Amino acid sequence: MKRKIAASIYVFNFLEVGKKMDELVDAGINMIHVDIMDGVFVNNYALCQKFCKDIKDKYPKIIVDAHIMCINPEKYIESFTNAGTDVYNFHYESLENKDPKKIFSIIDNIHKNKMKAVIAINPETNPRILGPYLDKVEGVMCMSINPGFNGQVLNPIVYENITWLSKEKKGKNLNYYIQVDGGVRENTYQELIKAGAEVFVVGAFINDESKKIVEQVKKIEGDNSWK
């Protein structure tokens, strides 16, 4: 698939989010990554359903990618679809019940609520554990940092995780996209592309004046923007 940027609004000054959203949209970005944290799964709080709804109300064509960093994410599915969320991005590690039947039911419920299902894993989680679900989800997100806080250095194990997912996808002719979140910088994005990443969650990478955002987007998306 064509490479794509999902802009993370969490890195921006919340007093200026509206202005920054206008700059992102003007730069051609059409996917916004919204970090949802419950203070339990990660030691931090961030955003909520209202952020998703406010974005969708003003920019109905924007793809809203909700990153659910919450214990038992199945509890929030209906509320996020009601908020206009397009992608429900939940963590394997956050599930108290990891029985495959339970995970299949969560994915089915996400689809019934008209959202795409993406399952996320932390750097130390072996992606092979997701094998049974790879033909059921639209995407897999590899964290390259520990979830919950910005500004961390990329954990190089993410390259191995992405490479395995890329080979598995090609070898079995599967359709999920491979997303990466955290540590996407000038000195890492090219290696992430080589490993097989397709959707890049970026914040600091594009947190610049508006005329430079387009330049940064082109570095990752190239001539293959997914629009």
C-alpha cells in the first residue's frame, strides 16, 4: 500500500490545536491520530471521545484514528463510534482477558460499529502472538516506544517487529497495513520504511511552521500519498 502519515495532535500545544489542525489539513494530511489514555494502562491521562467528535464535526473527511491506551478497551467501542471515530486502535497488552474468542469478539464488535480494527503492540511484545488475528484486522500498530509519553528514543526492536509483519503479510497475501507509533524522526524514518512500515504516527516530525509541514510529509509519503 502507499505510505501515509497519521498526525498525532497530542504533541501540540492544546491552546493552539485548532490552528494546527488547519495547517495539517492545508498541508494535505487527512488522518489524525488521537491518543486516549486512562491513567491505568499507562501512567498518564490524555484526550477523550469529545476530541474525536470535535475533529469530525469540523473536518468530516478526516480519518480519525483513536489510539485506545485503556484497560479493557472493549468498553469504549460504542462511545467512539458515536463520536465519529473511523479507526479503533487498541492494545493487545491492555486486555485483561486475552482468550482468542474474546479478541475475535472485540474485532467483530468494532466492525459492527462501522470502524476499522487495528491492534497495537508494545515494543517487547512478539508480533507472532497476533498471528490468529491478522486476517481479521485492517491494521497492526507497532509501538517503537513505551506508550503514554512523548519524546522517547525509538526502541530498535521495532524494526524486527515490522519486518516480521511485512514478511507475514506478503507471504500469506494478507491485507492489513503496518503502522508505527513513536520515535519517527529524521534519523529513523528511512529505516522504518525499509522495514515495511506503511502508516507513520508523527508529531514532532511535523511540528513546524506550516510551509515546512508539506516538506516533511513528502519525505515519508513521497509521491505515493494515500489520499
